[in-house]
Amino acid sequence: MIPKQPPRDGQSGFLYLPPYRIHGLSVAGEHTTITVPELGVTFDMGQCTRASLSSDLIALSHSHMDHVGAIPYWFSQRFFQKLEGGRVLCHPEGVEPLQRMLASWVDVERQKTPHEIVAIEPDSEVPLRQNIGLRAIETRHTCPSLGFSIIETRHKLKPEYRDLPQSELRRMKADGGELTTNTEIPLIAYTGDTDRGEFLERDEFAKAKIVVAECTFIDADHRSRARVGRHLHLDDIAELLKTWEAEHVVLVHLSRRTLLSEARERIATLGEDADRVHLLMDHRTNRRRYEAQLEAVAVPDSETEPS
């Protein structure tokens, strides 16, 4: 009797949520790596995906193995492919342990791979590009943990100055006048593994256009397991959807014990909020969504024919 083929493990999840792509792998206890190519950021590094190599910044939510295990390989591959730079941002308490982990590979490989591990304090921010930064937010897990928000800052001229000529505005600016106000626009927020807490209702999450949220447990009987492990349950997500204004909420870190069909059924019970909730690893549903997006922008043959 011929044995069955092995399951297709390791296929990356993919969602196109204009203008951003969300690439990644995320299974609770196995691996989590979430990449946003347009912003050059990858959240966590449980497995080094091809998409993650294009990022020069890894933002670590916490130091459990399924979120940090591929860091040495990520640095090694970037060095091998002659990609310059590459930093890992993490909770201040994680810097020294991660440095020791990377140092141990020098003797194993007989080579020293360049790497940079940088602490990021809660409520501090690092620049990504002009007017866009990454802010760390302290969360609550079984070890020191962070969530992140990618925030665009827009500068607007104060209303009282809008009718002044440019020459006058330049003079006032040269004299040190404050002519503008700053408005923060959260683009993408990432919860990381965390318990429910008021920090998830901060503007960085509440007003983000996209929230990538850990949701390990779906089953109604697993609320207590979620609390013990300090993870989010779908019931927590249902409550947070009342606060989160996001057009899209991408659920990651689902337990392998949960069937995708069951998860789809439970998400459908969220009512009018169900349409904005996606499962990153639901390949079939996400493929259909992408095919519909392609069809929506396809140019009809009649429009391409010469007149």
C-alpha cells in the first residue's frame, strides 16, 4: 500500500490589504513571522521566510522560541546574500539573552556573522522612513513583551495661518514660530502574544487601519486556557472590535488544534464585524479574496482592442 503524501507545511499566508501586503507564517507554539514589505518591517522571527529577508528591521514581541528561533538564520542569510544592515529590536530585558544566543553560533559555524540587537523601550519610537516610525507598547505575556504600531505623522498648518502669504509664513518660521500641528495616523498595529489589557485600547491600536492580532484560542471552552497562557481568545477580539476602528483585523497564532472550518464558523458569529476579520493562515479563503481583487482590476478585452 502506497503511503499518503505528507501535508503541505510551511506555506506562507498572504493578504493584500491595499496599500499593504501581509506575508507570514503563524501557528501557535511552532513559528510566527509576519512581514509588511512596503514598510520594510517584519514582526517576530520564528521562521526565516523569503519575504522576511527583504526587511532590514525585525520587531520582536517577546523571546519565546517560536518567535525568535530563526534570528541566527535570518542574520546569516542576509550576510550570505550580501544584504547590508539588519537590526532586531526587542524588549530591553531580551537584549543580553539574544546576544548570548547569537554568540553561541560563532563556535558552531566557525564564523562570526554580523548582527545588531537593539533595545527599544516601551513608548519609544524608531524612525522607519520620512514621517513614519515604529512605536513599542508594553503588553502582558508570560515573559517581557511588546506590541508595536507603525505610525505616520502628518504636519498641518494651523487654521489661523492658512490665509497668510508664503513670504509671511517663511518669515515666521525663520523666527522660530510654531506654524503646524502634528497628527498621528496609526497605519498597522501588531499585538504580539498578550493577555487582554487596556493597552490594547490605546489609540495606536484603536485607530490603526490594520491590526494584526494574536488569537490563539477560538473554542468557547478555552477561555481559561487563554488566561493561564496570557493569550487572546476570540471573545477578547469580539470585545476589542467595538473599540478598534481598523478596516482589517488579521488574526494570527491560531492553535493547530483548531480546524480552520471551526474558526470560520466562529468568526461568522461576529455579525457585521465578521467581514473585516481575516485568518492569515486560511489559504483557501485568502486565495479567493486575492483572485477577486485581480478580477476587479482586470481590463476587459474590449478595452484593449485597437479602435
